[in-house]
Amino acid sequence: MTISLAQIDFKSPEYYDSQCPAPALDPGLVISLTSDTQQTQFTLDPRKIRLNRLTRSVMTSARLHVEDMEEEKIRFRSWFVTMTYRPGVAWKPLHITETLKCVRSWCDRQGVKFRYVWVAEIQEKRKVREGGHCVHYHLMVFLPVGLQLPKFDKRGWWGHGFTQTVLARNPVGYIAKYASKGGDAGYFPKGCRLHGCGGLVQKSRWFRTWWMCPRYVREWWQPLERPSRAVGGGWISKLTGDWRASKYKILTFNPLVICLAGL
């Protein structure tokens, strides 16, 4: 099921939670009550929060790509590419960037928009067996029917190991499976981006940003009001200029503990 942006009928956060379900509590969050003040505190696990955001971002981006192309009445196919490293090849942060540039240049030559979403994953079994970074990437590319995505190995777009390209009948479900696996965020090399997307239309980009905001921010504003973190703290609507204080404040960084800002 997809959400129509053409109607601009934005519903409650509960509706969108049903489309892209999230746990009742963030998997990186533990509630504790202090004995002296009885205030509620939240201990956060930054690694689990990072992986949770990865899953939500990738699923939302893929769903919006499908919605965009349906609204534009474009018949499309979803190409899914897995890129792995050869043993002994060191990971570098620009590897995925260079590959995306190659695919973007090819799309430009074909006269089509480069619509994509990608996610990094740790091969945990390989890490246990061989050690090292064991990062690999999954890339979903949405192309009009009639265009076939070239083989990355033959084009030299990924010269660090091996690739596999398949057609995905259910693009959202397919990429969600790999996004939910993710791996332990602590295994990723320092500076490794975990996910990304591109090619969304403007309204879909606003919707994606809104979806990645905390739930209480989504209850304050609708997607077209373009909520964003404000300079100096708090949240602001880029449409209206309305500013609101954050609901939580940080008590300690190590461990990361927050509490309600009004307490």
C-alpha cells in the first residue's frame, strides 16, 4: 500500500506508523525512574538508534520512490545490486560515492532521472571467519521499463570486489529485508555512511524529512510545514517560522541519558 502525495491529505502520525511500523519504544531506549525525584529518564543506545533510523529511512525512501513513479504514471522496474569486497581490499568512504556517480552519469546519458536508495550491511559471519570490516552495499535503482541496468563488473563501476544484479518485484519489501538486517553498528568502520537515497521529487523529500523527525515533532507539524532542527536547539517549521523547544534534554553523554525538558 502506498500513500498518495497528489491528494495532499496528510493524516495523523498513527496512520503513517501503520504504513511503516516502528516499535512502541525505540530499540535503543530503556526507561528508568530515579528514586529521589521520580522523574522519568531514558537511557539511549546510540548504535541501536542509528540502525533503527537506517531501517525507517530506507523503507520510507523506497516507498516514496514507488509513489513518485506511480503518480507520474511511469512503468518501472526495480534493479537490486549487491556490492561486496574481495578479501584483503580495504574499505574507503568514497567507494560507494564513486559508484553512484558512475550510475548517475549513465542515467544522464539515457535521459532518465537517477532514482535510488542504498544501504550498508555488515557480513557478520564473514567478520567472525575472516575479521576486517566486512562491509557490503545494497543498491536499489528504479528505471523505466525498457532500460536494463548494466552489469557493474563489466562497466568497472565497482572495482573492489564482486557484484550481483537482480530484478526485485517488491522493491520496498526487498530493500526492507536487508535494511532490517543491518548488523551491529559498532562493527562499521569509522566514518561509514549507512544509507542514502536520491532522485525523490521535492514533496517527497519534505515527506521523508518529516518522517525521520521524532514522533512528537510529527504531531506538531504536517509534512508540508517542513519541520527541521533549529540553530541553537529546538525545532522550527521552515514554512511558518514557528519555533518550539525540544521535548527532551540531555543529562549525560556517556552513557547517553535524556529526560523530559520540563522536569
